[in-house]
Amino acid sequence: MDGQPEIIQQLMDYVRQGWEIAEGWLLSPAAWSQFALLIAAYLLSVMINRRLRPLLKRLLTPQGDQTNIIARARLFVLDFTPLLLPLLAYVFTGLGESVTRSLFDSGAVIAFGNRVFIFLGVRILVRDILKDPFLRLLGKYVLLPMAALYAVGLLETATAKLNSTIVPLGNMSFDLLWLLQAVVAGGVVFWLGRWSNDQSTSYIHAQQDMRPATRQLAAKAAEIAIFGAAFLLLMNILGISLTSLAVLGGAIGVGLGFGLQKIAANFISGVILLVEGQATVGDYVELDGGEAGTIVKTTARAMILETFDGRWIVVPNEDFITTRVVNYSDQGSANRYEAEFSVSYDADVNRVPEIIEEAVSKLDFILQVPDGPDCELRAFGDSGVEFAVEFWVNGIDDGKNRFTPVVMMTIWNALKDNNIEIPYPQRVVHHKGLPPEA
């Protein structure tokens, strides 16, 4: 025994102590009465659970397709009904513990049963209730082992061992218990921050009365406020003074001045863009560098453009401030386009504008405000009289919204229906210097 490692010796001591406790319970009439109370409490809990859970399910299930806050709250409570059985067993064994302690001045067995029911409740919570991957991971590797240690009465021993194990880190040192608390607290706090940010973003984007740029600015401001508060809360939980971060803040300031200046410039440019609202999600923009597409997402560092062939272009926010940007859509505003065509010199050109304007006006995507279709004579070409019809549409004439080809087909059909010829290129060749007899 003396030559074995310390951890093996401690494990053998725990096994010996457990055997002595179990042997004492097996030979004690008070322990057997507590075992009987545990079994009775469990069977009673099973009976009540079978009758109560269907009733709770009927009461908590929303009628129809309700999605209001009360319906969501009822569904949230309904998810926790699997905990009803271990909760009832815990309550009944707690009552039994008070009875046995008053009669036998002993309740170790039933107290152990209480802790086992807590472990079963935690196991059901991790296995059946938690849906978020992070929370399930946290429950599986932190909460469940803690519940198991608590059930067998070793939680205080494990906590003391972690607290006494010091990890040196340069001029700093911390114990493993603090590290575990930091990981758990940080994960929970920032998960709550992410959940709160998702809820606030959904609520803000649902406010259709606000301008798109204002909604985007409000969502970003809420995100910064939520995660800033989460960081301050985490520092308070871990007992870290914010004054101790002054050196780190100075180092970050120097980094921003040198290596991170582009990131800082892009972040500030993103804030300016959100405040001014000159380019926001849904706008079709074109930059001096040739990048063009619809803004589908804005981040703290860049805007993401989606081209009509499905490609994503990441453009730094600074480029929207320092270069010329053409915004074609401005959140659904009308755009003017034109379609060119020509008619034969033999046609009655006075009829052409009226015919084309009437035909194009019948298309469902053509706007009459700010102006309806306008057909103009542009030039007398080599092969025919050149016209162009100007029209306004709501959108960009590209990708899935190709307006000009439909307009050109309408012009073709209108001219054919009115027997107006569309000329093809013609050339007249004159020969000079031939002999007279030829």
C-alpha cells in the first residue's frame, strides 16, 4: 500500500469508507425504514406524475398557431415537465427525512436518496430539455459530473482539491476551481448575451416604421451594449478589478495605433455608414473598384455584397467612405432605363412614339410615377430612324429582374402589329470611272 501512488491510496480510502457506510446501513433498522420510505416516495411520485403530466400538457399547450409571448411562455414551461417526477420524489423524500430524523435521529440514507433524485433531475435536464449545443455541452461535462459528485457526497472534497491546486502563470497564479468557474461563468454569460442579442435584433428588425439604416444602427448599438454589459458582469463575477485592465487597455491602444489601424478605421467607417444611412442592407451599389452587388449583410469590419450570379464580395467599410459609391436602389427607389430601336425611313415616324408608349405602359412592372414611358426620336441613322423609349421600374435591371429584354420584345410585337418595318443595315455602292460603253 505504501508504494502505491497517492491518488490510488485516496481512492482506496474512499472505497473503504463507502463500504463501511453501506455495511452500517445494511445492519441498521433505521436505515431499512428509510429505504422503505424512499421506495414509497418514488412509487407515489410515479403515480402522481402519470396523472399530472397529461393534465399539465393540456393546460400548457397553446390552442391553434398562437405565437404571442404568453403562448411562448407556456411552451417554455411545458418543456420542463419531464422534471416533474424527480421533483416530486425530492419533495416527498424531504418530508420523509424530517420524519425519520424526528423518530430515529438519523436520516443519512434518505438524504442520500434525495441527492440521487437531484442527480436524476439533472440528467433529465441535460438529456431531454436542453436543446442548445453549448448548454448541452456545459451540462454534460460540468453540471452532470457535479451532480454525480454531490450525490455520492464528494463534491466538497473535489472542490477543496481544485481550490488547493495552484497554477502559476508568470507573475500571476490561479487555482483550478477559479479557472473552472471562469469557464462556466464566461460561457453562460456570453450565451445569455448572444440569446439577448438575437431577441433584440429580431424585435428591432420587425419595426417596419423605422428606416432600414436606423434599424441596422439600433441593432448594432444593442449588440455593443449587451456584450459590453456581459463583459462587465463577467469581470464582477470573477472578482477582477477593471483598474487592473488599464495596462491591457494601453497595449490595445498602441496596437490600434499601429497594426490595428485598418480595423479601427473600418469599424468607425461602419458606424458612420449606419448613422448616415447612405448604404444599407438591400441596396444595390457599385464602387469605383468595379465591385457591384446587393448589400446582404453589414458587419463591424465590412459590408458583404451579393452579385446576381450568387457570389459574395466582402468590401471593407472604409471603401464606402473614401471612394465614390453609386447606390442604384436606395431601398426600393425607382430607377430609369431605356431601350433603343430603329424603324424604316418609309414608316410614319409620327405614329411610332404613341404606339410604343401605349404598348410599354401595359407592362405590369412599368411605373407611371415619377414619369410614364417616354419614346423619343434620337437620330437619323445610316439604315433607319433611331428611337429610344425611357421607362421607370422599381428595382435593378439585372439578374432575376431583367426588364429591358421584356420591353424590347414588347416593342418588336407592337411594331409588327402596326406594320412598321424594323430595318436591317443597308449599303449602296456606286461605281465610278467605268467606260461609257459599259
